[in-house]
Amino acid sequence: MGKKADEHFSSDQCFALTYQAARDLLAYASWTKGFRSGNYNGRATTPQAALTPANPESVHSSEIGVKSDLFEHTLRMNVAAFYEDYKDIQAVLTANVAGPVTQFLLNAASATVKGVELGLGFETVDARRQMGCARLADDSA
């Protein structure tokens, strides 16, 4: 892994603000820092795969949005914009190299994901709730 043991310590952090603009309207913004610790492949089928560690994966994410209940709670509409910045993504590579199929746990790349989400729900006359959502995202490595 090439790093000192204390460089692998991290903690998740989260900061969020909410504003209740009206009884049926909530605006929010959040920022989160998360990580997946470095580790070894516990399902390795060869000694090489078992002894090859993956470095920690980290993500910084931001989101801003609005949650609303409209028309006397018959229509729920949630809208959000998000941004996620990943570093050292952990991935499993499956390979057949002169022998049995082997899974390697490794750090694949970094990536940025950004986009918007829209969630809609409505209550029908007979009190059934119908829900749906759409997400438009742009991801790049």
C-alpha cells in the first residue's frame, strides 16, 4: 500500500442545513465526506489475490434540494441537485490467468458524478399513493 498506518485513518463527516419555508415546503443543503477503509480480498482464490491490498476509497458529496407536499398533500414533489467526487474507487476484477478464475480487489480510478433528481408522488381519490422518480446524471472518470 505504500502509506503509513496512520494515513489510513479517516472519519465520516456530515454537515447539513434545512429551512422550513412553509408547512409543506422544506429546502436543504448537505455536504458529506465518507470513506471505505483499505482492506484485503477475503474471497480470494489465490495467495497473490489474498495478499494484494486495496487502499482506502473516499467520497465528498454535496446535495441541495427541495421537498414539498402540494395541493393539500395530494402531490409530493422532491427535487435535488447533487455532486459526488470519488477517489481510489475499490473494485473487484475477475480474471482467468493460467489457472482458476481469480478475483482481485484493487483501486480502479477516481470519478465525479453530478446530476439532478425529481421524485413525484400523488394520492388518488381512493387514497392510493402512486410514486415515480427520474434521475439525470453525468459521470466521468
